[in-house]
Amino acid sequence: MGPAGTALLCLGLCMGQGIKAQAETFLRPTLKADSGPLIPKGTPVILRCKGHPGATWYYLMMGETQSQGAVGAGMEANFLIPSMTKDTAGSYHCLYKTQSGISEPSEPLELVMTGFYDKPSLLVLSIQKVVEGQRVILSCHSEQLFDRFTFYEEKGVNTSRLQKVLFGTNITSASMTTTKEGTYRCYSFHSRYPYLWSASSDPVEVRVSDATPQDYTVSNLICLSLAGLVLIILGVLLVEAWYSWRALLA
């Protein structure tokens, strides 16, 4: 390989390394809400966009429209939504700018406003303390007609995990089955307005016992037999007392 070929090869390698380094600098940002994605009506919420230490500007987008901008503070920028309303509920993502360009957007964060409708009722159609592996049926009931019901399991402070979304057409209740202990809540909403949910139901705690199922038939029969024996003895004592009383009067 001649000098010209060597120079071209070195130029190609340098350009490749430069492109790779530039691609590595644009880490995909992450967007999270301090209090989780379910925000009660009228409550403020802080969104945190984590990007790159060299970022000079961060953008918060709602759908395809820029909602807010913030001067980059190193790895992270915070965005305040003063009050959760039907106009601020929706899908958000963020991105950042460096001297080299603009990053790709983060994964979308779906912010849901709760409390738009009255809260439903969450009922346990089985005992609340269950044996491990036993199924428990939870039923979410509303006085209004909805076509979506969701069940959430609380996993700690300000955290929850979606268990199931149930679909229907103008229904007032929906049920789900679980074998896991935990604290559950449910919500209802309309599919036409996916970011406007009802208030949360009151929580229901499902506890799991380590005991194995037992057959109580024999013990129940023993208890009934003992109770019958006690009644017979009491009857005999009453009869003897009656005869003794008659003898004293004679």
C-alpha cells in the first residue's frame, strides 16, 4: 500500500472513530415524574429529564409540541407542571441539546390525571386473607358507565404497578383474579379520554397465609358431639333437680 492509500485508510479510521464517539455522546434521555404517572387533579408535579453532562439545553415536549425549555444543569433538568388539569394530562417526552447537536427523544411518559370522575368501589369477592396459591377475585364497580377499568397494585411510596386493563362497552363493573398478596386499587375511564381517570377507589389489602388448606369436617363433628353431650348432661341434672324438689315438697 502506497503513501496515498495509507493516508486514506487513516482518514477513514479517524472518521469512523469520530462518528462512533459522537453517537456515544448522545445517550437517550430518560423522563420520570417524582410522584409517579398517576397525578390527582389539581396537584403539581415535577418531571425530571436526565440526559448528558454536556447538555446546554433541555426540551420538554407534550406530543409534538414543545411545552417547556430549561437551561441544562449538567445531567438533569427539572420541569414543573403547577397543576394537573385535563389540558396538562397527556404524553410527554424530553430531549437535550449539546454543542454537537440534539439527542433523540426519551421514551414517552404518560401522565394521567385522576379524580376527573367519582371514585369506584373495589370489592373482594373472596376472603381477604387467603392461602398461598388460592385465587382471589377483585371487582371494581362504578355508578357510571365506562369502557375501561384498571387495577393497580401498590409497590411502595408513590409507586404502583398496573395489573390489568379490562375492556368493555358501557359497563359499570369489571373483575380480575389474583393469587398475590398486596394492596390494590382500581380506576375507571373512557377510552376516548385515556388520560382522564376517575379518583382512586379505597385500597383493599389482600394477605396471603402460609398455612395449607385443611379439612375441618372431623373437628366440626367433634365439636358438635361435645356440645350435644353437654346438653344431655345438663338435661339429666335438671331432671334430677326437679325430682329432688318434688321429694322435698312431699
